[in-house]
Amino acid sequence: MSTLDALLPAYLSDLLGDAEIAAEIDGLAQLAAMLRVEAALAAAQAEVGALPAQAARAIEAAAARLAARIDPADLAEATARDGVPVPALVALLREEAGAAAPAVHSGATSQDVVDTAWALCLKPALAILDGRLLRIGDALAALAAAHKATPMAARTRTQQAVPTRFGLAAAQWFAPFAAHRAALRDAGARACILSLGGAAGTQAAFGPTARAVEEAMARRLDLGVAELPWHSRREGGLALGAALAGAAASCGKIAQDLLLLARTEVGEVGFTDAGGSSAMPHKANPVAAEAALALARHAGALQAALHQAAMPADARDGAAWAQEWLAFAPLLLAVGACLARTERMLETLEVRPARMRANLVAFGSPTLAEAAGRALAATMAPDSADALLRRALAEAAASGDALSVVLKRLAPEAAAAAVDWAALDDPVGQAGEADAMIARALAAWAASR
């Protein structure tokens, strides 16, 4: 079990955890990345002539040996003392490097190693998240295409509003995902950059070879190079946190909508692997959707913590840095788990078109009132049309008759004759520009892939 998995009780790990992301960013992964950074630093310094090549090779071999056997728990006591694992890790690496020990960690500071290692861990984690975003978008696009003609009631402020299509609802859900993927790529590129500022961001210990060392080291680690050291500039991580939280928010929106549609009284969707109850045998709880929504909300709270951490004091700030550690890894885990639960939610979604249509017409078609009002206003004064429509709605609610039936009975003969009542009674035909909007959304998603 990874150290990050331990943040949750074992029985919650499959519900709210993400073992795949945890494996990329846990303590062991980060220490291994720190050792890669130390090896790359020595190799880059050798490349520009600042270290003997033999020393760099010895450090690289020592780092590989140490990475194969290191245990994060072994550094806990020293980290509690120093506030960062790097001094103890460097001491171990120097012991392992033998005669090359004086060349280990030359010119760098602990924050260079930790921040660069974190960038190395981020890259595979972000690739995993991008794959999930792609699969969620594809699943929603397929849903939109399959249900582009399925009528349902659009709801605003918890009430039925006007007819729409379930395909349009699905299109609205997946429309942000192309932007989320692009934002994650862009923010990831800004966050996955080398840190090599030295003691206080001046690179003084590297002398005139500083930029050459930085560029050579970045090439070896496949990371970007910043225009300036970024110990106290955390905008890259803040932007990445925002991109992560934004993707989770879109998943939370989907989960929230599906939870409402799955209510017993609504019943327009269900889930084939719903959870059971310890007390009520009839319950079919939408667990994946509940978990996705909870995780999306949690991601927003963690992003707020990153915002606080992005205001460090001075050239380096241990408190702000520690706050970033407390927020960033849990944010990645929360977003990863949110995306995973969203995938599961969509895999097990059961759409019920008959129930959607039944709910749409269950109360005398009040959702057609907007269309009826437009039709009447074309044949009579707007004030008269509005008064007639309100009277008809009240009578339809009291009698249970369809709105069109009541309007035909109440409307002046000329107005009644001018209205296409059959069209008004057809909820599929009253969905506005749904067809065109669904088509545009599907085309945009296909282009983004």
C-alpha cells in the first residue's frame, strides 16, 4: 500500500481512492524521482565541464542502487528535523557514491530537488488523467448521439421548464471536456519544469555555466526550463490545480444531474450496479455518482488551499511549501478518483426514454406553455395571449386536461384556428435548436480528439 493510500481507511480505497495515481506520486515515487534529479544534475555538470565525467557516472550508479532499496519511512525522523527529506537523502547518496561524494548535490538546494522531482512525478499522473478525460468525453458523445431525439423535460430551479432532448443534456455535459484536456496539457507544461535556482534563486554556486547546466539537465529529464528560478513563484502549480479542479467540477455537474434524474419519483435514469442498503432491501443507491460528486467538491476545497500556498514569503518559504505538499498530492488523488468514478457511473448508466416522455407530459404538458404562448401571441394581442395562457394553465392543472385541449376550448375561434395544435402537443418538435447544437458539439469533440 502506498503512503498516499494510507490517507484513507482501506475499506474506502476503491470508493474514494486512486491506486493508479497514487503509485505515480507517493513517497517512494518521489524519492526515486529525487535521486533521478541528483543523477541528472551531476551528468549535466559533467557535460559542461563543471564536474569530472567519472564522478557523474559514479553518482548516477549510486542513485540507481539507492533508489532500488530506499524506504520512505527511513527518512521520516530526519525529515521531521529538517522539514524536507533532501538533506538525509543526500547524505545517503554521498555514502553510496564513495569517492564521488563531494560532487553530489553540487550547487543545488533542497527545493530544487523536491520541486523537480514533483514535476517528474506529475507527468505520468497527468497522462493517466488525460486518458480518463478522453474516455469520459467519448462516452458522453456516444450518449448524445444515441439520444439526440429522446425528449425529456428540461428543469430550471428544480422545476420542469420546457421540452429538451436527453442528447442535448449529454452534449452540454461533454462540451467542456475538450477545453479541460487542453487546459490540463497547457498547465502541465507550465508546471512540469526544472527547478534549479540554488540557495536563494540566484544560481550563484553554478557560476557562468548555470544556464548551460540547467538546459542540459532539463534535456536529460525531459522537462521545460523556466526563464527565471521559481522557488517563490508558484503560478504554474496554481494553474495546474485550477485545471484539475475544473475538470472535477464538470464531472461533479454530471453526477449531480444524474443523481437528480435517478430519484425514485423521477426515475429517468438508473444504474446497473447500484449499491444496497443494510436496512432496506429495495434500495438501489447511485454510489458511483455520489462518490464522483463528493470528490469533485473536495477537489475544489483543495484548490483553495493551493491558492493560499501560492503566496510565499521572501525568496523561499517553508510554510507555504509545506501547505502545497498538503494540498497538491491529495488534489491529484481526488481528481483522479473523481474521473474514475465518473467513468464507472457512465459505464453503468441506464437511460429510460419512456419515463422521460411520461414525466414530460404527466401534468397536461405545462412545459409546452412557452411554445403555446408564442403561437397565441402571433394571433392576438400579447397581453390577451398572456392572460389566456395563464387561465388555461390554471384550468389544466385543476382538471388534468392537456394544455392544448384547454386552450382550444378557451381561445377565440380565430386564434384557435390559426394555431397548429398537433405541433404544440409534440414535445420532440418543441426542443428548439437541439438538433443543430448536438451536431455542433459532436463535431467539436471529434475535432478536439
